[in-house]
Amino acid sequence: MEGQIEELGFQQTCEDHPCNVENCGERAVAKLDMREFCLDHFLGVSFQEIRAHYDGLKSQPYDSTAMSSFRELSSIWAHQAERLVEEARFADEDTKGRLLEALLWVSQAGKSLRRSPRVPAAIGVWLRREDARRTWEEDTWTRTVSRHGAGFVCRHPVEMGGRVVITRKDKGMRAEARVVYSRMTPEGRREIGVEMIDRDNFWE
């Protein structure tokens, strides 16, 4: 409630404030991390900062504090963007398109981030992909596991967002998972990262 009151107060006075980007001079329309931005710099400077923050998280070991910070910042950014989409003065299709495209990226970025740390572990599994066009199954193993997902060596290509069924060889446990990345390892093997859909702590 307090945040909503603060945002309302900002909306009522934002047109009296200049954009905080040096030498801009345009009126501010949004506020993020104590800085105020015009529309172009909200979609440019502040959005690029969020993307850079995301790239940093993807390239570094899991850090729960940094993850929480990113999720909070991106949530505030998305809330501001959603408000701008609704405002009549930004009703032209180009502006709405830019805002909606950025909102989609923020939503997908948040879903792709790990919710728990991953540790190296080699657990034998059967990996199965069921698709109307192509179904395959392979015998493989994990490279890393976490409470909510895992990284696998995988011989078959699979798209981001695709679903696979995992069966543990040691215990026969099954779970469905969503693919969050697919890449080649330095050894030349394909590795996919998945997030569990219907099981928590599948790897115990």
C-alpha cells in the first residue's frame, strides 16, 4: 500500500521533474531506483541496466541476494512499464509495442533464473521428449543439480521452453521439466538446463 501511495504521488508530480540522464531535458515519466527517466531513457538506459544485471547473474555463481535484488528491480520496472502502456498519452502503437516487447523480455528473464544453487552431481537418468513432430528418449546423466532443476548432457536438440520427462535410474522417480537453456560445453557436448514443473527437490 505504501508503494502504491508513493507511486501515485510520483505520477502526480513527475511532469515537474526532468529526466535524470545528463543533458536530456525531457520530462520524467517513470522512476526506478531513485532515478527519474523520460520515456526514451526508461526504455533505453534503465532497461539496458536491467539486461546487464541479468547477464551478470547468468555468468556468475548463484547468489540469492543478487537474485532477490534483480527480481525486485525488474518487478518495479515492469510495474512502471505496465502503467505507461495504460496511459492515454503513450497510446501510439510504436510506443506500446516497445513497452510490451520489453515487458515480455523481463517476464521471460525472470522465469529463466535459477531459484536455488546448483552443485556438480552425476546422476543417471532417462530423458524423454514427447512431441507431435518428434519423440526421442536417451540414456544420460546430470552434470549439475539443484532443488528446482538440473543441467544434463543431451544428444538431442531441444528448444527453449520445450518440455521433457526425467526418470531417475536409481529410484525410478519421474518428473516433468521445462528447458530453460541449451548450449554446447567446452568438451563439445550439448547441455540443457531444466526447471522442474511438478516436483520439488526431485534430487533430494
